[in-house]
Amino acid sequence: MNASLQYLAAETTAVSDTSRAVTIVLFSLVVAATLYITVWASRRTHSATDFHSGGRGFNATQNGFAIAGDYMSAASFLGIAGMIALFGYDGFLYSIGFLVAWLVALLLVAELLRNSGRYTMGDVLSYRMQQRPVRTAAAVSTVTVSIFYLLAQMVGAGALISLLMGIQPGETYLGMSGETAKIVGIVVVGMLMTIYVSFGGMKGTTWVQIVKAVMLMTGAALLVLLTLSIYGFNFGALMSDAAEASGQGAAFLEPGLRYGVEVAGDPVQTLWNKLDLISLGMALVLGTAGLPHILIRFYTVPDSVTARKSVNWAIALIGTFYLFTLVLGFGAAAIVGHEAITAQDPAGNAAAPQLAQAVGAHFGGEVVGAVLLALIASVAFATILSTVAGLVIASSSSLAHDFYNSVLRRGKATDVEEVRVAKIAAGGIGLVAVVLAVFAQGLNVAFLVALAFAIAASANLPTILLSLFWKRFNTRGALSGIYGGLISAVGLVFFSPVVSGAETSLITGADFSWFPIANPALFSVPIGLVCAIVGTLTSKEQDFSKFAQIQVRALSGAGAEKAADH
């Protein structure tokens, strides 16, 4: 990295009063705009169909942008850029995995799920089986996956607000310590997301996601162009400077810096490191097709053809964006530098906004740096808000539709009751996510999302596919698959270095870890699948006529238009 950029990186680690002022103004505009959308949508939300699925009135382009907005979360913008900035080649594995995963969703799930259900994943899983136990299991799985994903967004919000407000360890801001100020930021995000869901429902959430996707693509493209222009659009020179600034040299551009690390003299640990890499890839590729907040997006369109086209739009947008993350990550490594990135946030979650500030200062001094930082940070904040809204509406809809209406009220609840319960559930889920996020602030957000993907791939995907394609599948198989995958994934994470036994664990000063790898998918996905198969084969229950009916629904699109609560 040349001397002028080194000086630039050093000068932009602090946040000036100008930057704070600009940031607060842009933040206020973003929040005001999204709240206006929410109020506008609330006036057009009159029924459970409007609340849960936006009245199924979105076209392919709109839903494609909404899916992209939902999927390109803080993990994508903040976490992946940070991973690439700190670990080079290995960080980009997240981008590849997240993108390839959409092929599974497109080819196996999107169209069939849209046709077979009504509002939630539970509609499909319970159609052929006993309603109450299967819907209960679907609700439990949906809430668990959503909370893990919400953790990532909340942690990203804390890191972002710390950077923007210039909050450093040991310093105070508005009379609060740095840690307290971060917690206040997380609480504010929790309150906003609850407001979005409670008032706007799926219509409001979808339009917020569309606006956010446009903002994110525009902001990322601008930052990519400015970063590349510093190097004369020579990406090779950028990568070379990034490798030099990382302190790792050529190893920064090669696999093995973060995953699959070979430990000299310890073949067992080397094996576990390589298995951890395989496990991460499995979670990323299989997890998307089991994410509840992605699955419910297929119910917001009028028919299966539109659902398939919307996924094509999403793939194009997401693929372009993940190419952007490559430039953002290497740009942060080259221009901001490893030390400045980790000094602000040890997990690298603030690397992209730091890059924006440094690049802006390079072209126009402190004021331009402050404006670009505030712009990119506002986009990231909008990203967090829209994603958490999507997650909360997925889990609150499942609790209201699957558990309250179908299990507790046996399908007799009115639309008004169901929507009211969904709004109350949104507040409860938001509260749980806020509390857990306070303890997870030291983890990289992309890593946290990978855990959510592992749980979704273990508990949801096997049961969804078996329900759609296996004639023999039954209630015991569905329950065994969901709970077996869920318990194994969460349990293995609990006894892994993620929770204890490492410097970056959630619980420091304790060590009860015995599972040696961070991502459980390599073991929990097969466990979930085997549990589903064994549970099915050990039960005599079978209803081939219902399987024939769900095949017709999957091909004809009868599910979403007719009640799925038989």
C-alpha cells in the first residue's frame, strides 16, 4: 500500500463532528422514509392475506428486488466485506456459497412451495399430516432460525452505530459509555423493526425491502467505482496492495488463511479444520432453501410463474452485489488496513463504512469523507432494518397462523385475531433478539448468519423436500426431521467454540466445548434427514391420496388461492 493511502487510512479512523452531523441527518431521512412507507402500507392492510403475504399483488420485478433486499442483509454488506478484508480469499467463500444456494431454491423449492401453501412453510409441511403437532414444530423451527439470523443484524447495527458516532472503548458519548451506546443502538433497531411489522405487515415490509435493495445496489456500485478509480481500475493492483497491507503476503490471496488451515504436526486438527470448511459450504448452499423469511416471499406473488421469474431477478441482483463485495473487501484491506479495521471492530463488521470514509476523504477531504461514510452507513442501516422486518414477519406470521390459529384455536380464529397475535408476537421476538444480541457483539455477522443457514438446512429443508417428493412421508417423519435437525444443529453449536472455549466465544472464561468445528451442518443436516426417514419408516401412517393432492396443488397453484387449513 502506498504512503498516501496509509496516511489516508490513519486519518479516517476517527469520526469528526461533521461526520456525526451528516450521519444523523441521513439516518433521520432513512428512518423517516421507511416509517412513511410503513404508515402508507398500513392503510392498505385490511385482512390476514394482506398482512401475511401483501395481498399477493407484487409482480416479478418487485418481488425480485424484495427478495434481494431481504437476502442482502448486514451479513452481506458488512460481514462479508469484513471477512474478505481480514481473510482475503477465504472471506469470499461466503459470497460464493450465498449465491450458489439460490440454484437449490430456484430448482427445488420456489415454484412448488408457492403452489402448495398459503402463508407459511407450515402450510406445506402439515397438509398431508396431523395439523397440530406439525404446525407446532414448524413454528418452533421458524422462530429459532429467525432469531439466529436476527442476531447477525443486531450485531451489525451495534458495530455500525459505534463507527458512525465515533464510539471507542473507554470513551463516553451523550453521557453513556461506548458499550452502553452500542446497546442503545441495538434497542433502537429492535423498536423500529417491531413498528414496521406491527403497522405495515408484509406490504410495508416488502416496499421497504424494495427501496433498500435499490439504495444498497446504488451505494455499493458508487463505492466500488470510487475504490477502483484510485487504482486506475486495475483490480490486480488493488489485490496486490491488499495482500501487502494484510501482513500475510501471497497467503492473503490463497485458500487456507481462515478455513481449512493446515496445522503443522497436528493432522487431527488439520482434518477438523478442513471438515469445518466443508460444513460451512454445506450450510451456505443448502440453507437458503430452508430460510423462513425467504420462503414466505414466494407467497407474495399471484402465481408460480411470477415466483420463478422473481427468483431469476433476485439471482441477477444478488450475483452482481456479491461481485461488489470482492472489491469492497480487498479495497478495505488495501486502503483502510488490517489494524484500523480490527481497532474499530475486531470482527471486521465496520470495514465497508470505513472504506467509504477513506475513499471519500481521498477525493474531497474530510467533508466528502463524512458524507460518503454517512451515505454508505445509512444504506447499511436501511439494510438491517428491512432484513429484520422480514425475519420478524416470518416468525410472527408462523406463530399466529401455524401455532395460534391452527393449534390453539383449531383453525377457528378470525383474521382480526390472527393479525393481532402476529403483532404481539413481533414485539416478543424483537425483545428476545435484542437481549441475545447484547451478548453476541464480538462475532462476525456473516459467521452468525452461517449458523442460521445451518439450522435451516438441518431442520427445514429435508422435511420440505420429503413432503413434496416422498409419497411415504408422514407425521412422525416430519416431527422427527424438524426436531432432530433443530436439536442437533443448536446442540452442536452450543458445545462448539462458538459458545465457549475460545477468545471470541459468547461465554468467555468457560470451556464446555467438545464439538471441534464452528459450523454444524456437516453433521446436523444428515442427522435431520436420517431422523425424518427413520421416523417415517417406523410409523404405519400413510395417506397416498393426500400426496396425490399435494402434487396437483404443486403443479396447478391451488394452494395459495384456497385455504390450506384442512
